[in-house]
Amino acid sequence: METMTVTMELDNPPDPFSFTFQHLSYPPLPPFHPQPPQFKTSCTPDSVDTMREMIFRVAALQPVQIDLESVKKPPKRRNVKISKDPQSVAARHRRERISERIRILQRLVPGGMKMDTASMLEEAVHYMKFLKKQVRTLEQAAGGVPVVWRQ
């Protein structure tokens, strides 16, 4: 008779969605409230300018060596027919000169190799302002004697 009961229970399985977990005793979970990070992040213009100036001060102490031969190498073009039209030649030459100067500027600006061109140009403006301020500070420290640049 037990065999029949087992068979009958397997023929009519219980509904899996009707099973309750009330017999399990777990402590209730506290409600989840995401907490903001505990560290303070301030992105005020003053803090950004301060950080930029610190980076520029460190970069101003680093020597910069630019190998002009490596900068002037034009990129290799494969299977591309280059136009001989004078206007196209002049435009290509102009683009190559601009690219060469951008590559040189990227090496001069701190972090310039890690930025896109637009960001690097903005950073170059800030760096030039910083350098001009440094020159004025050095001139004032020298007693108002203007700095003579030699090439």
C-alpha cells in the first residue's frame, strides 16, 4: 500500500510557486540604502587649477628631448595612389606640417601624449599661461631685470 501512495504523490506534484518558506527562520535583512563614498571629492575650479599647477611644476623640472627626425617621418601609405595635382600636393604638405607640429607640441605639454588633440591644445594654453607666470615670478625675484633668451 505504501507503494501506491508514493506513486500517487509523484503523479500529482505540488505547485512549486505555492511552497512557502515560513518554516525557515532567518533574521530579516535590513533595508538596503546605498551609502555615498566616504571620501570627499571636490572638483571646484580652484582645486583643478591647483592640481594642474602641481603637474606643471613637476613637468617644468623635467628635461625635454625631442628627436626631430622621429617627428618628421611621414606615415607610410600602402596601396594608395597619391594625387599629383598641385592643389592636392599643397594641401597634403600643409596637413603634414600641422601634424608634425602637433606631435612636437604633444611631447612638450605634460601628459600631451595621453590626450586627444583638442584636449592637448587646451592643456597647452594652460601650460603657456603657467610658464609666463613663472617667467614673471623669476624676473621679479631677479630684481626686475628682464630675462634674456638665447638661442
